[in-house]
Amino acid sequence: MDNSITLISTVAIAFGVALILGFIAEKLKFPALVGYLVAGIIVSPNLYGFNVDLGLAEQLSELGVMLLMFGVGLNFSLSDLLKVKKLVVPGAVCQMALSAFCAIMMAHLWGWPIGQCVILGMCLSCASTVVVLKALEARSLLEGFDGRVAVGWLVVQDMVTVLMLVLLPPLASLLGGHSATSDLPLWRLIVETVARVAAFIILMLVIGKRVLPWLLWQVAKTGSRELFTLCVLAVAIGIAYGASEIFSVSFALGAFFAGMVMRESQYAHRAAVESLPLRDAFSVIFFVGVGMLFDPSAILEHPFYLLGILFLILIVNPLIAFGTVLLFRYPLHTAVTLACCLGQIGEFSFILGTLGVSLGLLTKEGMNLVLAVAILTIALNPISFSVARPVAELLCKHFRFARTAAARLDPQSTMPDEVESKKLLRHVVIVGYSSIGRKVCEILTKQKIPFVVVDKQDDVISTLRKQGLVAIQGDCTDPATLLQAHVQNSAQLVLTISDELESRKAIAAAKILNPDIEIIIRAVTDTEADHLRSENLGIVVQASTALALRIAQYSIYSFTKYSSGGHSKRKEEEAEEKAKDMLDDLVADEERTVEKSTQHERLMHSSNKPTDSMEK
């Protein structure tokens, strides 16, 4: 093929094969990332000899690294990290140090040089953020306490890895590698590197923090979607390239800080959404490019090396994380969830490994081991989540420490002792602190009606408790959570969540604890409202109906005001009074529907009570 279209052939082959294998991986319930890596192995000249340019693939992979790190920075939340800092900061650092030490000792027994041992230890100490986020989201764990701990742990891992990327080049000569400035003293290399990085960070935090949000705002005012997307990409790639050329900072670090600074803008969410398709596309190229570097024949020469590293990733790393969480006296389910998350390695391992190869610290054999282990552990990671509960039950059955840890409750999932008993009697339990739940709480607070908020997000509960409100973190479908909210003593259960299935489960659990409780349910659609009313589950309130009534009120007021002629104060008051009268007719119809549903439910309760007593 003509060399002038090598780029097109490389991208076409990479995307085509990655699409097919990514689709197959998803169908087999494996992460699509596995398919992309295998696609890279297949299109590599090492295997079937496809006409791809490895040099071009490597440059495209660098773009993938930039956009991948830009996405990490754009989603980096220091506030989320601070909420669980007491566990994740010391825990993640200790886990990475112990994991790296075990890997270094194992590689040293194989006779590897110290530099290669260190790089291997670094590569095996950090898990894939992409894989963990998808796994937690698929199991509805991302917004809970366990999800917060896992994400915070990975954020600390990412920050430590970024620090490694900064320090590796000046330390390369000390570890037996090569560096462009290896003739300089080590102390001078480290000081110059730290000074360059510090200068870049200060520039980004002082100037970039003001310029980038302003730039996004100016471009957003044009109303051009493609121009906004172009601005986001130009900032991400431009800053990464400029940081490399001016400050000798890696592309990865430059892109990370570009994303982190851009997060300060009010358009950060839009920037993340607009850049997501290209980020995903180049991330695919990155993983395919990494797979191209893999040579299967090198693994066959040392199969025991592969087994040793697999043991370290699948057994040792999870055990270290598991033990660390329990040492900090957190619940058993948190330790098990985190252990499942850390049983794999991913994108940062590839970035560290690639840097190690470029510095002469990691051989092709070592990189092949990292790639092989990443593919296998990512593919096996879903299995660890599926066996998590049986393993936890087995531990509780045979070990006292597991039973003790299982009995621990999350700090925010229990009712504080200082809450007055009168606030937990004939109160209102509000499930979900969304915009609707917030408004309900504000009204009840003004009316001095006691209430308890139940929400899955621990940061929401933490904020509410700081405001002096009574709140519980947990799953509303779990009877234990409802017991902590004292549903058994409450007068009403208000469900402001938008998930009909979750609402039904919560109603069933609440009815068992308090058969006489009055339930108010939020319905999203007309069909959902009809179903809930037909089953007499409670008083159904549809947000769209309430909004329509409010809009009608303003519409009637405006119509009567201007149709009455003139703009005198008396005529405006007459128009307002007429609007209220006309609105009463609209509201009355809705109230009659709600009252009819309520009366029917109460009749059902009264008719069931004699039967219940007779059965007893």
C-alpha cells in the first residue's frame, strides 16, 4: 500500500478490529477494554503482520494518553477525596508501597536488575480507574459509601502515579537507565525537575485557573458546538504539548492539570460531555497501540513469571487492601468491595511501562508481562465481584474478626445518639434529597415538622448533619436503613426518588415495619402514576401535573390582567383574584383524584385490621 495513506490504513484496521472484539467482549460480559487490547495483539506485525505503522500507532497512543489524562483531571474532585481522606490517603499509599515491594522482591529473585524491578513494582501497584468505575456503576455501588472509598483510593493511586511519572526521568540513570541529562549530578536533576514541575503547576493554578474558564465562557457565548469542542481539545492537547516543550513535563501531567484547572469552569460538565467521543476514540487507539507492543512468544518462554505476577495481582494486592481497611476499623463489606476493585491493573500501568521502556529501565519481556497480566486480570475482574458475597459469608462463618467487622456500621448509616426522641415519633421520612426532596425539607423545616432524610450519598448526609438536620445514609429498600430512620414510629414516608422499582421495594419494606404508615410517592410519567394509583400503594403526586398547574396559574393571571384593559392596581388585583378562582377549579380536580385514592387506601386498611386480629 502507498506509504502516503499509512495513517488511514492504521486507523481503519485498528478501529475495525477493535470494534469487533470490543463488541464480542461486551457480549461475553467482559470489559470492552479487553477486546481493544486483544485487537492490538491481533493487528500487531508480531502476529499476523497487518500493514500498520507502529510509529504512527505510538503517536496516536500519545494522543490517547493526553485525552485520557485530561478526562481524569476533568473528573478529579478534591472535595470527594477529602471526605474519605482518613482512610484512602494512608491506605492507598501503604497498599501501593507494599504491593510494589512484593513485586520488587519477586523480580529480584528472578535475577532482574534493580531498575526493571522498580518499574515492574510501580506497574503492578496501581489499578485501572476506568475498569473500577464501570464495575461499580454496573452494580449501583458508585454513589454509596463503598463506591466513594474505592474512587478516593484510586484517585490517590493516580496522584502517586503522576508523581512517579515526574520523578522517573531524573532518577533513570540512578536505576540503570539512560537520561538526556545523565551527566548532571543526581541532586541537580531532581531539583531542576521539581522546579520545572512547580513552575508549571503554579502557572496553571494562578493564570490557567483564571484564563481557561474565561476562554470557555467566551467560546460558549458564540453558541457554536463544534467551536466549543475544538476549544476543549485545543486546550487539552496544546497545554500537554506546551508543558512538554517548555517545562520538560510529560504529556500525561500536562493534560491532567489542564483538565483539573478546566474543572473550575461552570462549563466543566459540558466540556466533559463534548470531549467524551474523541476521548473514547483515542483511548481505543491507545489500548490498541499498547496491544501492538505485545509479543505472545515472549510469555511462553517464562510462564512461571506470568503465574507469579497473576498471584500478586489477584491475591496479594486484594489481601493488602482488605487488611488495610479492616485495620482502620471500617465495615467488612467496604473491605471486600475494595479488594475486588484492586484485583487488576490497567491504563496507568501501561503509561508507566511505556515510560520505563523509553528510559531503558524495562525490557520488552517485562512490558509483555505487564500487558499479559493486564489483559487477564481485567477479564477476570467481574468474577471477583460475583464471588464477593459468598466469600464474605464464608469468612463470617469461620472467623471471629470477620463477624466483628461485618457488625460495624458506616458512621453515617446509624442514628446519632444526640437526636431527641421527640423528633423520631410521628415524623416524616423523606427518601431522596434531590431538588424535590430539598424543597420538601425546606417547607417542613419552616412548619417545624420533624423529619428524617434517607439518601445513598454520604456527602449529602454529611452536609445535612452539619446543618443540624436528621439524616441517614443507606439504601431505602433495606429494612435496616428504614429501622435506623425509625419508620416504625413515623407518620409518613415520602418517596422523592425517580426509580419506580426502588420505590416499590421501599414501600414493601416500610409496610412490614409500619402497616399504618401513610405513603406519598413521586411519579415521573402518566403511565407510572396510573399503575401506582391502580395498586393503591399510596398518594401519588406527579411532578409534571403540579408544574402544569403552576404554569396555568401564571398564564390565567397574565391573560385576565391584560384582557381587563388598563394597568391600574385595582384591575390587576381583580385579575389576580380571577386567576386564583379559575385555578381552584383545576386544582380541585387533581385533589379529588388524590383524595379518592387516599380514602380507598384507608378503607383497605380498616377492612384488613379485623381480619388480622382474627388471624392472631
